[in-house]
Amino acid sequence: MRTRIVAVAVVAAVVGSTPVFAQSSGAAAGVVGFGFLLLLLWIVFGCFTAAVANEKGFSGGMWFVGGLFFGPIALIAAAGMPDRVGQPIAQQRRDQRAAAAKADVPVSASAKAT
């Protein structure tokens, strides 16, 4: 949650203090301003994607890069991923079941002969 608040604060500070958004004339200034705004929006998508993925137990850095390249699609994908936070417990239970199954394996014929 703290990451989201920081990301929004950084974007607000950059947009508010950037001279690109000052009044200027010409079509080129509008294109540059729009491109800069789009870049900032994609960085925000990367930050939110990383935060969501990190909360679910995935690599935040890798998902940040995915958010930079794919924007809202990566955010939706990260939000739809299952939580990996509780998986170590599930893995431990699977290991216990496997150990119990190995204990129930019948003794081989050569071991019975001795």
C-alpha cells in the first residue's frame, strides 16, 4: 500500500513541476507533452504492477518491467495471478504426504529374504 502512495506522490510532483506542461505554442510542444504524459502513465502502470505482484509473492522487479512494456494488460495479469504467499505451507504438506507414502511402500523381495 505504501508503494502505491509513493508512486502517486512522485507522479503528482513530477507533473506539477515539469515545464513541458507550461503554456507553449505549436503542435510539437503538444506532442512532446502528450508523449511525456504517456511515459509517466506507463511508469505508473509499472509501479502498480510491481506492487500487486510483490503482494502476491511474485518478483516485483520483473513485473515492473512487464508493466513498462505492456501497461494495463500487465496490471490485469498481475491482479489475476494466484497468491504465492501461502504456497510454502502447501509445499510442506505435499512433502509430508510424499514422505508418508514412501513409508507405506512395501518392502522388496530381496529385503524379505535376509
